[in-house]
Amino acid sequence: MRDMKVLVTGGSGRTGRLVAEAAAAAGLGVRAVSRSAAVPFDWDDRSTWAAALDGVDAAYLAYYSDIGAPTAADAIGALARQAVASGVRRLVLLSARGEELALPAERALGESGADWTILRCSWFAQNFSEGPLLEAVRGGELAFPAGEIREPFIDARDIADVVVTALTDERHSGRVYELTGPRLLTWREAVAEVSRATGQEIHYVPVPVRDYATVMREIGMPDPEVEFLTALFTDLLDGHNARLADGVRQVLGREPRDFTAFARTDAAAGTWKG
Ligand SMILES: NC(=O)c1ccc[n+]([C@@H]2O[C@H](COP(=O)([O-])OP(=O)(O)OC[C@H]3O[C@@H](n4cnc5c(N)ncnc54)[C@H](OP(=O)(O)O)[C@@H]3O)[C@@H](O)[C@H]2O)c1
């Protein structure tokens, strides 16, 4: 393990950045890649894949834009086969929990000949602190089509710890884990936690998914993407994921971090200051 080098895709993204940090802290060599990295890697440009895979022992795969996107299975399968052919057998895939559309990508990995681990994750706590929803939270009003359903938000720091363990310990080979946080919260309760931690007034406004689609179109999102996200949200936000899973405990032997701790840590770091 001491001389092991790992490839981290989405290296500047929500999970990839934390995976790269956790892997480095564990003493692994790290090649963190994305389109803008020193070693550029683009899921849509296969000419970039060989350099990314060169000389690494294992890889973390975080597909962009979504593991359930129509292009995901083909890309994951092709990258996994190329990885195996170039001697990178150990692959850990970030997948999504209760997402029917993610299954083709998982199958493509399974059929690649790789030595794989699949991590089906719940919604990240970091959706409130990074990415497209951050500005709305900072602005004091998050409109989102999640009604009053409950979700066990997971702190991406826990995903990163699980990924590093799965990359380095072959006992996790061939295993599918469901990773969730320790508590079910509605979007309203999660936003209230952020509000309490920051001392800022922040409100959650549930909106119908068709209204959310209209907003996505108005801000210029292409139609196929709007259609995909509308289908994804309709499926994922119907409440069927309102249950806890014990994947973090199975892999790490400890409980996952709680949302309150996430909100306090990020509030102290100034994440939600405008
Ligand atoms: N968000 C959630 O709650 C959640 C839950 C479960 C599973 N997931 C899964 O997590 C994965 C990542 O989603 P995320 O929303 O958290 O995104 P993210 O990892 O934060 O995505 C951004 C990262 O991807 C890179 N990137 C963007 N386009 C790329 C491309 N064409 N090729 C290579 N790298 C690219 C970005 O860097 P550059 O711009 O430099 O390329 C950046 O490093 C998805 O497969 C999603 O299904 C998400």
C-alpha cells in the first residue's frame, strides 16, 4: 500500500477533492484528474484516458454529469476495460442509491473484468455547500422539488474515507455498499440546520418538479438535460429512499458523520457567507 498510486476522477469535485485529500493523508500517491487538471481527463474525450491511467494501481470513478445519464454506462464500461488492459484492476465506482437509471453503468463495470467495488450513495450534504444549489442557500431561499420527503444525507467526507479503504483493501472487492448518513431529514430540516449553524435566515420552498424544469429551461439548460433531471428527480424524490443503510459502518467500523456536524463545520469555515 505504501507505494500505491491511485487515480481520482472528478478530482476537483465534491467527492473527488476529498478522496484525493484522504488518499494523500493515508500515504498513497494521488493523481487527481478532471478536464482542468495538470493531467487533463475528460469522460467525453477518450484520447485523454491513457495518460490518466498510466502508472496507477487503482482508480476512483466519479462519472460526470450523473451515473444515471444515458452516456454513463458506455463510458464507465469503456474506461474500466481500458483500465484492466493497462494493468489497473482495482476500481471503485461512485453510484447512487435507489437510482434505477444507475444500474446499466454498474453492470458495465461488473462486466469489464475489473476488480470492483460499488458505492451507492444517498444525497450528499455537500449539495447545500457546493455546486448549483449553493448560491440559493447563500441567498436565503432554496427552492427545490423535494416536497417534505426525508433523506439520509451523507457527508462526502465519509464517502472519501470509504473510497480510500475500498481502493486499498481487497476484502471489499465484488461488494456493493449503500452509504447514507445516520439520520433522516427533510430538505426543510436540512436547510434549518444550515440556518441555525450560520445564524442566517434561510428558507426551503418546495416546488413541483415541472416548475423546477421551467426554471432550468429559463436559465438556459439544454432540453435533453432538463428532461433527464426531471425524470431523475421524479424518481429519486418520491420518498423511496427514506431509510438508513449501514454501509459506512460495514466498511469503516464507525458511524457516519451527522448533518449537524457538517453544517457547523462548514458554517465555521465561512461556506455560506455571501
Ligand atoms: N450529488 C449527489 O448528491 C450525488 C449522490 C449520489 C451520487 N452522485 C454521483 O456523483 C457523481 C458526481 O456528481 P457531482 O454532482 O457530485 O459532481 P462533482 O464530482 O462535483 O463534479 C465536478 C467534477 O467533475 C469534473 N468534470 C466535469 N465535467 C467533466 C468531464 N466531462 N470529464 C471529466 N471530469 C469532468 C469537474 O472538473 P472540471 O470542470 O475541471 O472537469 C469536477 O472535478 C455523479 O455520477 C452523480 O450521479 C451524486
